[in-house]
Amino acid sequence: MTRRTKIICTIGPASSSSAVLKDMIRAGMDVARIGMAHSSIDEGLELSRAIRSAAADVGRPVGVLVDLPGPKIRVGAFDEDGVELATDSTILLGVGNDASTATEVNVDYEGLLIDVQAGDDLAFGDGGVVASVLQRKGDRLEARITSGGIVRGRPGVHIPSERLSLASPTDDDLVMLDAFLEEGVDMVALSFVRSGSDVRRVATEPHPRGPLIVAKIECRAAVDNLDGIIEESGAIMVARGDLGAECSLAELPHLQKEIIRRCIAAGLPVITATQMLETMIESPSPTRAEASDVANAVFDGTSAVMLSGETAIGKHPVRVVETMAEIASRADEKFDHSAWAERLQAMHLVGATDPAAAITNAMTAAAARACDELDIAAILAISGSGFTVRSMARFRPRANILGFTANSNTFRQLTSSWGTVPMEFESGPSYEDRVQEAVRRAVESGHVKPGDLVGVLAGIALSGAATDVFRLVRVT
């Protein structure tokens, strides 16, 4: 069985060479993430081209996701060998870019002394190190380290979202975005989204003409405004590091499940990110807890799991992708498709009141039921925009979904969709021509064989965007 849950890998110094990129693609990388918080525009464009070239050489589609930094607040650089901020120690926080130490930390945010108040918790990096602000002392804030650890380089510092006066996306984000739009980037992640209006500010063309916009849910305001964000976005990322800094550890797993559930109901790909196999930055093997975390994200129905420092700066970038693929594949095998169908029926499918969406819901539900009741080898979803494919994927069917499209943008954007094998093909002039070509390509690629029963989903109405036909075809 083809692995259903997709793998997104962050590209950095450890993984940017052509040889490593190719090995990561062979190991299971579906989407490559370029984090612009640490890259110049020219460096990001060079990485994007290297990823495209490596994917072409390997012969596998790989989507490129550019992660815009947003109003990211960083500290002045710690020593690259690492500095320990010990639990219960006291630090002074000041405004500036000067180097930081174990006792004095400089923060690159002019509003620090105005926006941050006594009692606020500030989290560094992915949230492992936390400082609680005690009081203002002149031009500094005194804070106590409540959760200690090693910090190095220029980690971000998370300030409670209700305190920040910065907007997202920033002007710098929009300049970066313009450069990547010219490059034809597949997906763009927006940092620190707080409402649907933040997503609308991007003002790109809707996908697939423009990139798939991925809204990162990493603050309490985003959780509160999730429905509006989902309505404006093409995909969602559960950014557990910063989100975990604004909610309790006991609450975070439940928020993760709820966000995933609501995204699937809307037919959006949803990505689970942050600290999934973090010990593999140094170690060749993950902890048992990390393996369970990945598997549970799969059981929750997440579309993709994301690797960050593990592949960007880790010692074993290829090995970590292999490990992620192995864990996700095993969890995919144990995924309870029947129970999922029952859970989905209890969900309010977003858009069900729209006539075209209601038709698509009915057709994809019929296809999912057929997968349960018949021995269907694959669902062939023929789509120009990817809408049909993503609508089918929300049902998490037993059969693989072959996403057929003549649109090269859609082809790469489908690399983030659960259970989908993107298939680029020449679309025939008639519905029958398209079906015959899709079946031929499915056989040719080895996904189905003569004698197999396949389901075909497509839209044939001249008006509207509904998926209005589902049929069963015996492969000859």
C-alpha cells in the first residue's frame, strides 16, 4: 500500500546539497519547506530551483513550500556552541541585536518594553525554554527562567499574541512573496495568522493559478478565529511550538485534534508540525514517545507530518525521513477507515449548503462507500483545480487516490493531499477520452492492473465546479 500521510521536510545546511535532496526524495519526502526566517530571497530561490532539479532527476513530484517569517521576533545571537538558560535563573531582557548571554538577552523588537508586562511568559525557539517576566528595571525586563534548556544561534522568542502590535504578513513577507510568485512556487505558509483578514492581505490569485496558501495556527487568536481562517486558506498548519506557548500542555493535544477535524471537514490539507522527531537532530533513532506522537497524528487524520530542525540542521537528514516514512506507513496500515467514515458523518462538511459543494459531497461520499463495500483498487479523481481530489481525500478511503490533472500547478500542489498520488496527464476533449486516458496511465504506472475495479470521479457539467459523476470501471 502506498503511504497515505505525506512528509514535509525543512531544507537547510544539512540537506541542501543535490545528493542529499535526491536521497531524501527517494526516502519519502513529498514536500520541501524553505524557511525564510533564516534565508535571503536569493538563497531561497536557489534552494527552490535545486529542489525542482532534484525532483526531476529522481522522477517524483515534490512540492515546494515557502514559509514566510511573518512578524518573527528574534534574540541577539547566542554562542553557536549553545548557552544554558538554567531553570530558576534570572535574566535581563533588553531591546537590540547585540549578542545574548546566559544573563542578558537582547530582543529585536522595539515594542518589547511597551507590549510585554509582568506575568507574561516568553518562550524561546520551539517553546522548550520559557521565561516569566517579573518586573521592569529601567530599560530592561527582569525575568525568571521557569523551564530551562540550551539555546544557540538566534532563536525566535514568542510573545503572547494579544500583546503584539505587529501585523501579518509583514511588508518584508510581501516582498519575498513577489519573488517566489515569479518563480511559480507551489505553496506559501503565512506565519502568525490571527484572522481570515490576514490571509486576504496576501492577495494572490486563487490556487491553482496562484500558490496554495497555508495558514499557520500558532496563537490563541488563530484558534478563536479558525473558521474564518479556514474559509480564506488553501491549507492549515498546526504549528505546535508557538501554539504550545499560548496554551497549556494538557490543552495542546486536544487543540491539535480539533483543528485537524475541522480542516478535514472543510476539505483542506492539514499539516502537523514541530518537534515530531526532534531527538533525531542528534540521535540516529527517535524516542518511543516521538514515534507514538507521529502515529497518533496519523490516526487523527492529519494530511502531512513535518520535519523541521531534524532535516534542516540534523546529523541524519535522510535517516530521519526514512524513519518518519516507516512510522507513518505502519500507522497508515492500522488506520481505521470504517470508524473514520462514521466520524466524518458526524461532522458538518463545510460548504454543504453550496449547491456545487453539496453535489461534490454526495459523489465523494458515494465513492467512499463503494470503497468500503467493494474491492476497489483505486479512486481516479480527475480534476483541474484539485478540488475533486481534496474533497475525496477528506473521507480517508481505503483505496489510493490517483489525482489526475492537466494543470502542472495542481500536480505539484497535490503533493500535500492525504492519500493522493499526483498524476499529470493530457486531458482529452471529452469525458470518455479523459476516463480512458486516466485508466491507461493508472495501468502504465503500475497502480492498477487488468481485472481491477476502479472508481472514477470527475465533473462534466459545463457550468459550475461540482464533481457530478462517479462511475465504476473494470480495467481491461
